[in-house]
Amino acid sequence: MPQKPPVPRGPQPGTAAAIARLVVSLVAASFGACAALPTSGPSARDIQQSATASIRVVDVDDSIVQRLLEGRANKLFSEVFPGQPPHDQIVLPGDVLEVSIWEAPPVLLFSAAAGAYTSSVSGASSANATTLPPQMITADGSIYVPFAGTLAVAGKSLPQVEADITRQLQGKANKPQVLVRLVANNTAYVTIVGEVVNSTRMPLTPRGEHLLDALAAAGGTRQPVDKITLQVTRGAAVHSLTLDTVIRDPRQNIALQPGDVVTALFQPLSFTALGATGKNEEVNFEAKGISLAQGLARAGSLLDTRSNARGVFIFRLESSAVVGLGETAATAAGGQVPVVYRVDLTDPRAFFLVQRFPVENKDILYVANAPAAQLQKFINLLVSTVYPIQGVVTLTK
């Protein structure tokens, strides 16, 4: 029987050449697609080239840091609300007063006939005291006292009201003496609201209650001290300061005035870390603020295998006055411009700058990839493409 021809085990003519051409075409395509390799964001060069009239890229130096710190210098409560002496106990419509009247014996006007509201002090030189029912100051600012008539008391202190009643009773009562007591203080109070255990109204006394007294009366705050901002509203003036500052500086524990509103605000401040950092996430920070050095540490610092130390950027909507721009450059809402701050951490002096550079709420901290990281990605792609093809060529031999 005729024998079958042997099956060729090597590559068919032209197969090796075709594989070689395929490898070359893949390599060429890889080089052409190098710019489209996966990345977490723009390169440092891309950001530098994006600077326009409406988007500023600013290199951080001593002058920039100083300007930012000056622009964010927050006035203190002691500067906005100058110290005032404790207020007198002024009564107003809505307050409830209790009037007690004493007469020296023999009683001529007020006597035990006053009923349940009369008390007597026994003794040889006893004097009768008559306590009138508590009454609220009317809308027109007056109260009524028998035999003294209707008296205008709104806007007066308690001693002044006592003097007015005594004067009206002269010649009618025997050596009258009057004591007026504020039973219900419905007008001289401070309102405490916000992130406190119990929102309340705290009556003020001539002792002079302070800001921390108001917080204590409301049961304290519901959030940690370092995350609370206190806002004081007095008339048309509204100002805020961190609770941590008020506690550390006794001068900021200001005396309160009638009508003040104290609001405890919980403001969860945060920035977003992106790029070649240890953590890509939203990072919360305290109301008193943090520096860029602290922000980098909380974001896991720079990745040694990927990051470009010359490409640390902070994206922020900034006031045009802070970065030295004219009003015509303000393009964002509220007269703000997009600003990208760049820090070169290869310069040892930059480590002193980042200790002072303030991180703001809603900042974006971005660390660009180093050029070598992109090259490594390309090499990995090339190796993962060529090695399988080389294996195919080896198996076909």
C-alpha cells in the first residue's frame, strides 16, 4: 500500500513572516496609542499648558502663602462685638412683675383686708406687707397699682419702677416702701439653636451671662468641639468663629446682650484627594482648618512608584483679589476665578510652605503621575502583547 506523505511540523511558508509583520504592526499601534494609556488625570505638563486668562496656574511661594493667610484672617468676636458692661434689668411689654408694698404702722391704706395677698410681720414695730397679684406689662408698657393708678414702666429698671410707685403712694400710704420683682423674664433673653442638645431661650440677668454660659444652658453641643462653629447674631451683625477658638481664648467668650442669637453650626469641611495619592477619597477636616502638609498626610501622601513630586496641584475657586486678578478676570459665580496652585515637592523649601498653605472646603488635591509611570505602563502593555505572540511562534516550529 502507498504510504501517506508526512505531515509538515514546521510553519508553512510565509507563516513566520506574517507573524513578524503582525508583531511589528502591534508595536507600532502601541506606540501610536501611548497617549491614550489609562491614567487617573492630566499630567503636570497638561495642567501647566491649560493656563489661560480665565484659569490661573500659580506656583506656590512665600508671597502666595502670605497673601492667602491674610485673605483668610478671621476677625475675632472681641473685635466684632466690643465689650459692654452687664445690662440693667430693663422691663418691657410681656414681662411679668410682682409688686410688694410695705406700710409703717398704723396702716392707713393697705391692710389685712387685702386678703390672701397680705402678710404681716409681728412685733412692736411691725409693718404690713401687701403683695399684689403678678401682672404682665401690657402692650402699651404699663401696669396697674391700686391707689397709684396706671404706671408706664416699659424701658425702666426695677429700682426705677419701685421709685415711681413709691412716689405715687406718697400722702396716701403711711411711709410706703415698694419692692418689685421680675417673676417672668420674657424679653431679656438669648436664643440658642443649632447643633445643641436642647435649643432654648436663656434669660439674662444683671450678672452678665457669656457665650459659653449659653451653650451650657442648652446642654452642650451634639458634635465634637473641633467640628463646631459658633455664629452670633446681634442686630444686623452676624459673625462666626470656631468653638475651639472660643474655648482656648477667654476674650472670645463675650458677654451676651438681650436679643442675641447663638447658633452652633456643624459644618463638615472636606477636600477631595485624587491622582497618585495613597487614598483617592473625600477627606474630612476640622472647622479650625488644616494645612496642605496635614492634607497630604491624611490622603496617604504621595505614591512613591507613581507620583510626580513636581506635580502637586490644588484646584480651587478663588477670590480674584486673593490671587491679584482684576475684576474682569472673575468668570465664576460670585466673582471667583478657577485657580490651580502648584507645589514642587522636589524643592526642600516647599515643605515649609505646605505647613502654612491653608486647605479650604471643597478643594481638590491632585497629584499627577510621573512621566516614568506612563513609560512603565507602555512597557507592560508591550510585554503583554509580544510575549503571547512569541509563544505562538515557538509552538509552531
